[in-house]
Amino acid sequence: MKFLVTASTAALSCLLLLVSAAPGEYVYACGDSDLFTIKEAQNYAVEATPNGRYESDPDSSGHDVLRAHHFCRVNKYEESGYYVVRAVKDRLALELWKYVDGRWMPCPILSVDS
């Protein structure tokens, strides 16, 4: 089991490096003024553990959530937010969610001009 987690983590890291090397910059967009670079999301994901998963977390659409990390962050406009970053089995990228008005909102990966 430990080998599988290590192997999947290594594969995920390699894939995310490829994504961030593509033309333009890719970010997780949790709203117009709330952007995370791929590297920022990876840095938070390093703290993710299997024990970081909670029943109140967003629905995983039938996929197994391997590990999660909840955190707070203040964006560039000094607005604070509550987030969860998750590694999900059978998905190639991390999931990032923001808690807004009593519910979890997904933060999709978008391409922006540099």
C-alpha cells in the first residue's frame, strides 16, 4: 500500500510539472480574485494525509479520496478563505475546493495569459 501511494504521488508530481510547463500559466481559480498557482496547490497538498478527510468534505463523485488537507489563506485583496486540497484516486490532478456560504465550491484549473 505504501508503495502505491508513493508511486501515485510521484506520477502526480510529474504530471503537474508538465501542466505548469505548457504555454501560458495554469492556475486554480477559486473566484476572480482568488487564484492559486499549481505550485501553491502542490505545497498545500504536501500536508495532505488520509486522516485529513472529513464527512463534511465535498462529494467525490464516486472517486476515492486518498488524502486531504484543510487550510485557511488570505488572498491578495486581504480576503480570507477556507479550503481543502485533495488527492483523488483515478484523477491526474489535485482537487482544490473553497468553502463559500455554507457549501464547497470547486476551483477549476484554468489557463491565463502570462
